[in-house]
Amino acid sequence: MSGLSVSDNVVLESVLGMSGGYVLDFSSESFGAFFHDLGIDVYDSERYPGFGDSKANRLRALWRSGTEGEVATSLRALIEYIEAKRLTGFLSYEINDESMDRVRGVAERLAPASRAADAPPSSVSFTTEATVTHNKIQIEIHEDIYAHISRYLATEDYFHAVEESYKVVREALREKTGSEKATDAFKPENLRALFGREPAGQAEQDFFDGVKYLNMAIQFLRNEKSHTLATSIERNLALHYISLASLSYDLITRYVSDDLITEVEDLITAERRSYSATRFYRVFRDGRWLDSLSLPSELSSASVRRVLKDKWLGEADFTRSYDHSNIVLMRLEVVADALSKADIDTLLDLPVVDSNGFSQEAGTAMFLEYMGQKYPETISAKAEARIAADQ
């Protein structure tokens, strides 16, 4: 049972135009295909018994006998369909925003039983790069550390470059575990926060211990520096110290957890669904929607934004619905500073036509305008041509 109230049914039937056995402008064939794409056989009278065979009756049967997850998924998809029709001027009757918000509220209320049609996020990780040429190793300093110490390196103030690199490591430990002291931060109850999992065996426990001892070494080295006067440090030695701090930081921050991914994706999805289509495109055009978004502090890391960019770009799909296409572009605006020209071109090469032959692309022109304003270096010749074509 889906748990719809009598008043829910009244609003839903009005919004979906269910008088006379109809549902919106669906034919029987397109109605069945619509639900088939959601993984629901709405004409299965054994699974959803009663009411009759009209489209409206089949939907009522789904509401009565379907799971909350099925009903939430179908309502979200129907909302997206209506918004697409409204946006393109093909909706044959007026629906006020209050009624649409009520339908969204019903879908959201039922949604906790499942994550609806969205695939569960997968954890991801990243690491800095290193190359070897003969007997020389070239190491990429972690970008979070480099961003913090670059001003000291530029003036050859190696003492403060080393000191500040150690501070970045200490702050990361404090944020993840509540303690900046390695002996406390690496207690068993904190390992999941640092590595995303408990040790799978003795070998992995040894690795976790090794990272702990590396951080302890960093702290002892830092203590020696912090309790002496600021004196010059030989450049070669300073760079070795900074490389050690970069490795330590990399090993405790490379894991981007399922919880963080879920939190960010849910925030973005909820923000999109808080707007009607008309209101959304007004605030999306110039990125004003970002002003009201309170994102987790972990997204201040350039590396975290980069890895989320790779994940979201790899999952981008413009063939599902207008609403999902909006969410794809919203995610990428959150990590816009990590995007490159090649990333934008990859996005523009994605298919946009759904299984019924309809384009589900939405908001791309506005997204490109935003990127051109904020990050003009990401606009390639292909993007410029697309912008010109949409004007």
C-alpha cells in the first residue's frame, strides 16, 4: 500500500487530468511504455488488481497496490513530464504551482522507502601523481597544500612553506576525527572516517598503522620547527619535508565517502525540486541558485571537487527527463572550477533523445552561458558554436 490520503488522491487526479479515464495526453501504448521505462508494468492486473483497464484506473490500481517506492518514482517521472510539456507549451490545460508543489511533496514523502530511480552513489578516491625519469622523481604536491603554501614558495620563504604544509595535515585530521593529534585521530573508531572502511585484514591494518606513524612523524617534525625561531631552511630539504606532508595528507583525504556523495547529491536534487520549471530557469541562468545552497565543508577541497566532477561527468545522462538533465548540470555547476574544455566538449557530445524519440536535454545553453561568464577558459570552439546556435 502506498499510503496516499484522500486529499492526496484529489490533488493528483486533478493535476494528472484523470477524468474520463485519461492520464494527461498519454495514449494506451505510450502510457504503458512510460511506466515500462520506470520498471513498472502498470497493466499487470495481478500485481495491481482492480479498478479496470483505462489509463486512469490502471494508475489508481498502482497507487493502491504498488509500493511507496514505485508510487514515488512514477510521480517524480510524471512531474518531469508535465514540466517538459509546460516548458514547451504543449500542456493543454493550466496547472498552478501550488498543486505541482503538493504533488512533489507527496512524492518526497513516499520516497524514503527507496532512492527512487537514481542509482546508489559509489565511493571514489583520488591520489596525486608522480613520475620517474631515470633517477629523478617528479611529485605533484597535493593541490590543497600547494594552494595554501604557494605564496611562500614564490618568495622562497621555505620555513613557513614547511610549517604551513604541516598545518594543513593537522587541520584535515581534526576535521575528520575531531582530534589533530595522530595518536588520538587514528584510534579504531576513527578509521572509517579516515579510510572509509574498517581494516579487512592484518595487511590492511599494517597499512593503516603505517599512515598513522607517518602522521606522527609529520607532527614530530612540525613540533621541532614550531618551537624554534623562523630560520632559513635549505630549499632541497624543505621540498622533501613538503613532499612528506603532501603524502600524509593524500593518504588521509583521498577517500570520498558514500555519505558525502549522497549528502551533496540529495542537496542538489532537493534544491531543483523546490522550484517550478519557470522559477528554476530564472535562477539557474546566472547561477543564483547556488547562493542558497549550504554545501559540506569537504567541498572546499579542490581534489574532492575534481573527483566529484569526474564521477558526475561520467554518469551524465540527458536522455531520461528534463528534470534529470537539470540536476546533471546543477551538479556540474557545483564543481565548475574543476571543468576543462575537454569536459565541456564531452558533455556536448552526449546523446539527448529518449527511447520515445524526444529530446530530454534542458538548460545546456544556460549552463554554457554561466561557464562562459565564470570560467571563460573552458569554452571551446564547439561550445562557442553551440552558444551561437542557441541565440
